[in-house]
Amino acid sequence: MRPGKRKKLNLKDPLDAIYDKIERLKAGIRAKVEHPFRILKRQFGYLKTRYRGLAKNTAQITTLIALGNLWMMRKALRKA
């Protein structure tokens, strides 16, 4: 739902309240999913994909995802 339509919802109406709750859930999921992609794009520079073949691109993205996981857990790993 677009932000303008969400603002127009009447939260006293039960159906509109349900729509608002659904949008809140979707926004929470979206926020959790977007963070790892920010790590891949900003920290590791994965902005554009070169055409090198499916196997090489798959290997690169798999490696970057593994590095992203390590990057997000770096504080916990330092304590250990």
C-alpha cells in the first residue's frame, strides 16, 4: 500500500485497522530483509553484476553473503 493511501485509512474502521496492521507487519519484515542487502552493497561494493557466467556470479554472491554474515556478527566474534 502506498504511504498516501495508508494515511487516509480510518483506524476506527475495523477493516482499515486490519489493513494498517498488515502494512506494519510487512514494513517490519522489509526492514529486516533490507539490512543485509545494504551490507552487501555498501561494505562490499556489490552494485553491478558483470556477465561472467552463472557459476561465477553464484560463487561471488555466495561468498559475499557469507562475508556479510561475518560482518554482521563481528562484535559477537570479537568477544569470543
